Amino acid sequence: MAFRDVNSRRHIGLQQLSSLASAGRTLLGPMKSCKFVVDESTNQSMLICSAVRLIESLDLSSAAGQLLNETIQAQNKEFKTGMSTLLFLVGAWSNAVLECLQQNVPVSAIVSVMSEGLNSCCEKVQCLQISVHDVNKELCSSSVRPNTSSSKTYEVACDGFLNPQIFLCLQKEVSPSKELVPRNSCSHQEADSNLNKGLVSPLADCKQKRLTHSRYFSALATSPSSSQLDDSQVCLSGQSAHPCECYGLGHLARALSHGNEPNMKLLKSIVAYQHERAECSGSNQFNIAEVVTCCLPGLPESYSCICPGFVTLVSPEQAAVIKHLGDKPLRILLTEGDLTEAYRHLGFTKPRNIRTVLERPDLQEGRPGDVWLNTSLDILTRSQVSLVLVKGHVCENLLERCVANKILVVGSVPQKVLSAFGEASGAQPVTYLTQLSASCVGSGAQLELWTASDGRAMDLGELVPVRIRVRGLTLLTAVLTTAVPAKMQLVEDRFWTLVYRLHHALRDGKVFLGGGAVELLCLSHSQALAKQTLKLANKKPVKEFHGPWLAASSAEYKPVVLQALASGWSQYLAAVMCNTAKATSLFEAQTLIEHHLKKAADCGSPSAYVLKEFQTGGMFQGGPVPSTGSAEGCRVYDNVTAKTEAWRRALDLVLLVLQTDAEIISGPQTNQLLNSPASSEFMFL
Amino acid sequence: MSRLEAKKPSLFISDPLTKDAVSQSLSLLNRILKSCYGPAGRLKQLHNGVGGYVCITSQSSAILGRLSVSHPVLKVLTASVQNHVARFSDCGLFTAILCCSLIENFKSLPVPSCTVIKISKDLLSLCTDYLKSEACGCRVSVDFSNLKTLLCLVRSVLTSKPACMLNATEVDHLTMLIVKAFMFTIPCHVETKAVLGKCVTVPVKGRRVLDSTVLPGLLIETPEIQFAKLLSVKRISSDAIKIALFCVSMSGDLFNPEEGMITVHHGISLEMSELNQLLNVGKQLVNDEVGLVVCQKVIHPSLKQYLKENQVMVVDRAGLSVMEPLSQMTGSKPIASIHSFSPSCYGSLKDVCTKSFGSKHFVHLIPNDTVVCSLVLCNRNETTWDELKRACETAEHVLQLTIKEPLALLGGGCTESHLASYIRYKTCSLSTSSFKDADYSQTQYQLIADAFCSSLESVACSLSHDDEILTDTVYGHCWLVPSGFPSVSNWSDLLSKCGCGINSNTQNLNWRLLRPHFGSPTPQSCPEEPSVKAADLLTLDCFAAKYSGLQVAVETANLILDLKCIIEDQN
């Protein structure tokens, strides 16, 4: 058993945290710079742009590294967003705390002041929360555009913009930097298309005409006039009573997308599909459990789309079965576990001490495995099952025999897909085929080969995408494509991040004003707290949470520690500004932040200042490119719980490591440690 | 052919305590434990050095459990502290630090160890008599009709574990939950012998502490697919569901498969016959109108299917930890065989429903009479959750010990310093005549008493890691000042409350620095009992745990001092 002191002034753990976190600087904010991760043993490389993937690729043999990993994984498991913020703040606060230690601030004072400071900030920023309901109202009403062919509600909601010409000119003025590509100019009004042509970028000549970047025009993509779209793959079909056809969530999705345009569109179509279904069934408006992804590397990213049903990859032989089965409704079976002879349910121990005696050899019976194969196939054909979805693996031989018998067996199906098919088709999942009874089999499944919107043939090497549907199936598959296979993981990660952001926004029922508004208020608030305590420093210490033990010591050091807390947010804002090119250097960013802080302080109420800035789109407008004017055009919102939890987890980790003064290494490596170069650091018990 | 090896001779070490290596290890251990003590204690990272799980803790149970000490002297020490912790949960660090300090202090005295042992036993009984007496100035009685003292006890346990990473709101929330959970476990109708129920901790890691909650009855985790399909349960009356509880595996694997070889004829499947037996069990359960089957281990999917088709709810893989409370709660006897069981084993439940916390799904079993409850415990990550779980279990145990002996000791170091000044006063006021018959001199007695008291004081001083500790001469309590200040003549400017929070700085209490060195000034009077005993936010310690800790520490120190030689078998 070995024991090592962690030098208190130059705390090793905090230094490790700070250096690990520095790798994630560029992953912050809406404009992330991706990183290449190269596996030296296989020479394979992968593009990453999330803190989780970064942490997975780093060497985390140190205890602090392990804890950082655990913290980031926990945030990822719970929220799927906020990990980069967490990672960044871990680094920033580790550095700030190290500086406090340099100034001889006692550990207990740092711990109590910082955690109280963060609590106070979290309370303060509650004034920057806005309910999802209000966001929708505001965003939807401000986005409605005139459309002569549309219903009356349009005109009511947008009487400020009765003249389409004026409205569109206004747009031209406010967002000159955006490229506007009309999807199908002939389908719009004359005025629209004329103006659009004026704004068209060189991309307009491309055959695939789409609207991008401007959410004014993206409304067109979902408008009933663009009926050329394949209804199974693009946003919606039919008309809605909503004034702006975002189904209450589309604009929120955009505001949460932080410039993640392609995924925002996918999310919007999920919302549209689920809204349509919710209207029929009255169920939840946005259900994350009914979404799965299917990754198709090799296709350009523009082919990404949302498909009702389950899209998955099968072998060409199996695809041939699908052609044979046609579009008949099929009987479907769901199995949990593997579909192999040796598989037994969890908790079953196979006896090893059983010997089977064969009295009269029967030569006709063939190999022992054949019995199982024949029985299984027999069961499937007798109950006329044509489609089997298996949670685990499928025996290769059975797969072949099934293909020969025109039965499609799909393995490695996620649990939520099984549940959705069970619900829609009436199938009851079984563990063994021998359990099969008539009541277990579902019906009405339909199979087809998945084709891209333009009917382009899939060339994905050995696998063919197929789509499985059942009437009443609520499942949606996000088909994610990218021409660069190394980006596949990244595309999928970014998709889920956005989906979860909307999910959490709805679960919280509220969102934060985004684009740094919350962080600026935290920064200004913690600085104000520091100034306050400076004034009070000579007065008698007040009793605080940790009781008499910590109250006395913390009062004196409060200003220094609160400044350290503030520096976390200041560095955060500066890094985001640099990443989004709102500032060319850290220095410039700091100056800008100082400028805003001063103005906020002068204005008397920092929260009022931040609110005003957000309303007028001063400092906090979102989107990757800074634009002038039009605040509504690119309003950005953030998740409330995910963000505050990321802060809290980051601070908790830093304080946890800060309070650690020693490592105790147990286990059989004592001899290795004794002989290691660092052996002088260790003491042995 | 086996190889014979000559036996190695045993190793004989005489006077182990005089060896340098032992002293060094002992003082290192003391340093580690002292640095962990109290709400501002420093944390330890315990890991295996090869990238495994990292445990961050300041609790003796976690540290001593993972510490592998090699020297027999240290082994004796850690073993007796661990034994204390197993029985009382709390005051492990107190015991260990006091024991180490006693050994270190006694060892350096020019007094034969037998005399040391004799005198320290005397001093121990002086302490224990005082603590048990009505006149004791450092204890408060616990009034169970008022929650305040109970809340203080629990809060003190939680705040003394900094690695739980709780803020004030979270501490308050959990304190309420733990007391509430404890209340659930007290039976409503007490007959001759009252037995406390049980609180089962349900882990929900990754969520906020404020999401924690307490529910009456039991929660058993169940996979999602089953969750979606829980049918309406067969009831025998509107508020009664018959439940069968199995502690034997029903997965259909063969009974006792490890012994000998079984030969079967081709075409006979033991698996099938086992399954048939299980289905017979199923038939019996259905006939007996059982509505819920809970199995500690796995149930065969075919049996599950059969039971579900007959409207019997099935929960398997319940785990060992819920078996005892489940049996207590439902009055059912766990069935240990699938071959024969009588209907008298069945118990009953009031209701069953489902609950979700985060991504986890549970079956919630609601009993008629609540003596069992579930504490759904959340914390943000694994390390801090583990620490919090230990802290909550300690707090629950403290409440259980307190109901047996409704007393609490003042915390925050005040009991230790008060006790030390009481002993100092008592031993100084002894007349020379009382040593006439003793086989030791008064000087020897004074030396030992001084060492004893400074050991107690050094435990109190361990509470401070950045600050100075003072003691007052009126009550003998502990006070804390930040270390940065130059030695001030007027301490009262800096002090607000004493360690336990019972005394506030309203009068000049004549403070002095508390430093665990020998030769502290002799108190002029016996330390007083604080006049007010009803402050709101007192720091309180468990009486039973500290009382035992004190005894264990002194007796273990005596045992170690008494060691003359160690004989080590080297084979």
C-alpha cells in the first residue's frame, strides 16, 4: 500500500485537470473546430467535436483524469449536452483555484465561497429564464410571413407585414450575409421569387435546390405549396391550424440548434411527424423514445432525412427476400436475446457434467446442430412468420436457411425498436422460439428497400438499407448520411445533442436566454458579490452554512475567491467569442466583455441590461456569423438544467480534487511503485 | 509426487513499538486519518494505480477497508477500529486518531507500560463515569417528541463528510429525508418486543441530490420491456394482493450441477424436465390465486410467459438485499424449493404500482403496515454517490442507536476539549493521600493524565486544517479562528460560536490556544455545563458511538502498548 502527498501549492490533481481540459477549448460554442483522432495501432482516424469523444480518446490513467471522465460521462448520460461547457469550466476553474492557492487562500475558504458563489449565481440567472410557451409565442408570431394562399390566421398574426414587398426588403437588409437558395422558385409568389433571385448565391444553380440558413425562408420548405416533396421524407403533409407551421416547436428547435442547420431540419421533421400523430392520439408532442438513427456513410449529407418506420442495414441476399415479399402485410416475431442454439436466458448456468449416451446410432439424423435449425425453421414457417426482429445475434446458418425460406431475420435491434413494434403489431417478445404461440406473433409489417429522395441507388459496399413499417408504428428513423466516413460518428453525435436539447427544454418547461447572456450575468453578479464583500470585509463575519468552522476564515478571502469564480465565466465568454470569430483575439474578447460589464454596471441593474441586449440583439445574437440588427432572426436559447448542472458538476469536480491531499494506491503494484522513478514521492504502510 | 519443503523458522520481533519502522508507519497512519477529520477534512483518492475506479473519501470505513497495512501492530489497530465501525458506523476516525495519539504520547513517557495501562484504565473509567452521569456538561438528552435534535444529529453526520459535495439546501433536504425514512421504520403498534423496520437505499446515480426521495414500501428495479407490460394484478380483495417470494433460482438450470457426472440417454432433456417442474409450480401459483411472484434470482422466460398469461405479475432478479425487508413487510416466507411449498408461505401486499426515476424503472410494492421504506438516493456521479450512501447509512444507524439511548454529545470538538479539561481538573485536585496504596507515584499519574488529555485535545485539533483552535476556560469548548491573523490579545473580536454551536461569544470566556502539547495550564475550576441547551443548529455526535469509540481507543492503545514480542510465521 502506497501513499502520496499531493503538494498543496502546486496541486498535482488540479494541474492534471487543467491540462486535460485545455484540449477541449476549441469544442466550445456554436462554431466548433473538429479534432482528428488517429489510432496509431490501426492508422484509422476519426473526426470528433464533442467533449465525450475527446475524453474517450485521451490518456486518463491518472486519478484526476478518471474522475473527469466519470463526470463527463455522467453529464452525457443524463443530458447529452453541456459536456464541452463542463470540460471548459473544469479547466478554467482549476487554473483559477491554483491561483488562489498561490495567494495562500485556505482550501476551506475556496470551497465554501465558490460553492456559495455558484449557488448565488444560479439563483440570479433565474431572471433570464423564459418559459417554453412564451418562447413559442414570441418566435412564432415574429416569424409569420404573408402568404396569399394561406389561411386567415396568417393575416391576423402578421398585420405588421401586410405588404410582402416591404417585408422581404426588410429581410434583405437585415441578413445580407446569409445565403438564400430557393427550393423551388416557381412554386412561390412572384414577389418572392423575384426577390430570391436577387439574393441567390452561386449555389442556386445546383440541381438540388434547398433553402438554408434563413428561418424566414425555411418556412417555405414546410409550407403546403412545396408539395413536390416526398411526404415520407420531408417535414410534413397536410395543413395545420398553427399560425406558422412549426407545430409549436420548430422555432424553439431552431433557437436551440445554435447554428446546427442540417440537424435542425431533421428535428423539425420529427416534430412535424410527432405532432401529426399527437393530434390523432393525443399523446406526447415530442417523444425522444420513438426516434432511432441509422448511419449511412458514403452518401452526401444532404441525403439525411427522417423516415417513419425502422431503417436498418441488411445483406444483399436478405434484400432479395424483401423484393420477393413485395409490399404484402407480413407476420412479425420479436425475440429478446440471441437466436442461436447455444443461447440461454440470463441467469441460466449450463451444466457441464452431463454426458449423453446414444444407444442406437441413427444415421439419418445428421449433425446435432441440424435438429435445432430444423425445429426453429419449422416453428417459423408453421406460424407463417416472415419477419423476425432479434435483440441479440443471429446464428449464421439460421440466417441462410431463413433467406432460402423467404424469411427476413434482422439482428441487433435496439430495445426501443422492439417495444415500438410490439405495441404497433401486437407481437409479444419471446426469448426462445419454442415459446412461440399464436398470441406472440404480430401482423401487418411491411418491408421495402430504402431509397434516397432522388431515388439514387445505395452503394454502401456490402449492406443495403431497408425500411420496416407497421400500421400505427410511432417509430421514426433519422437516416444520417455523410460522404466522409470519418465524420459519421460526429454527425450522429450532433444529431442527438440537438434532439436532446429540445427534449430537455420541454422537460424543463423553460429555457435560458442564450448566446452568452447567462454567463455574462453570472460574471457580472460574481464580480458584484466580490465588491460587496470587500466593503464588508472589516465587519464582523456572518454565520454561514458550514457553521462557525468556516465562516470566519472565508470572509477575508471572499473577494479573491469570487474573482476566481468569475474568471471561469469570463474565460468561457472569451473562448466562445474567439471560436465564433466575434473577436479576433482573446485580448479583444476580454476588452469587449469588459466593455459590456461596465455598461451593465453603469446601467444599475445588470440583469435588465442583459435582457435589453438580448432583446435588441446586441451582444448575444447567435449563429456562427455575427450579423447586424435582426435580433429575432437568430435568437439563441439554451437548456436550463443541463447548463446549470454542467456548471455544478464542473465546480464539484474541481473542489473535490482541490480538497484531496493524498493518493492512496492499493493493490499488488507496491513493488512496481518501489522501483519506479517516482518512488521517492511515495510512503509505504 | 508432492514436493516437500523445509519449514522456515518463525520470526521473532521483540519490543515492536521501539522499532523505527513501526513508529513511522504509525505516525503516517495518524497523519492520514487526522487530515481526514471533520467538515473541512481533506479527501483521499483511493485507487489501484492502473486506471481503475477512484474512490474519493474522508470516511474511516472506506479508507480502512481499502488500506492494506503490513505491520501486525497496525493490523491490530485498524482491525479494532473497523470492528467499532461495523457496530456503530460513526466515530471511526475519532477512535483511530485517539488510539494513535495515545500510543504515540504514552510511548514517549519514561513510565513502564504496565503502569501506563493501569493509570489509563483509571482515566478511562473517570471519563465514562462522567459521560454517564447526570452532571455531564457535554451531553444533551434527545427529545423524540421534537425533531430538532434528530435533525441536528443527522445534519452533523452529513456535513462532516465533505466528499458528498452537498450544499446547504441539499443537506437540509437529505436530513429531512433520512429522519422521515427513520420514522417510517418505527412500527406503529408495538407489542412486547419492538423491532425496527428497514430502510433500503435505491441507487439513482447521475441525478441531482434534490431529486432524492423517500417512499413507503419497496422499490425493485425492473427492465423497461417488463415495465411497459405490467398488467392489472389479480387481487384477492380490493386492498390485498397475494404474494409469493422465492429465494431459489427459477431459471431452469439443473439443481446442484457441480457434483459428479450425470449420464442421460439420448433424446432425454433434463432442461425440459426442469422446465416442466417450473411450469407445475406456475400452475400451483395460479391455482392459489397468487397475484405477484417475486424471485430473488432469475425466472425462466417460459414460466414468466405462463404467469403473465394468467394475470400474475412477475418480478425477478430482485436481489438479496430486498429479501429480508420484503419478507418482513409482506409476512411471506421466502420459498427455497421449487419442488414443494405450502400456501402458508404466501404473504400479502396492499398495492403494486410502477415508478420511474430518470432512466430507471421500478415496481413499487406498497405494504399494509409501513415498517419498510425505500430511500431513492441521487448524487451527480458515482464517486460522490458512494460517499453519500455511506454517510446516509451512518446517519440512519446513528438515529437507531439514539432511540436506544436518547443522548447526544456536543460535537465540533467540544466534547473532547471539555472532557480533557474535566480530567485535568479532576487529576490535579487529587490529594497525595490517594496515592498511598497505589503502586505508582503522583508524578507518574500526572504525566499519564496529561498525555491522555492531550491525546483527546489532539483529536479536537484535528478538526482544524487551515485555522487555529482555541479553548475557553469556562466551558472547555472549542473555538476556531482563521490562522492568518497575528496573535491578537482580544480573541472575542474574531469568534462567533464554539464548535458545537451551543455557546456564542457574549462574554469574555478567557480563551487560550489549544495545542496538543504537554503541560497545559491546570484549570482552576471544573468546566461548566452551558446554560442554554436549545440552540437550533447544534453540531451533535452520537452518544453510543463516541462512548464506545473512547473505550475502544484506550483499550486498543493499552493492548498495543502491552505487546512484548511478535512471532511471525514465515511459511
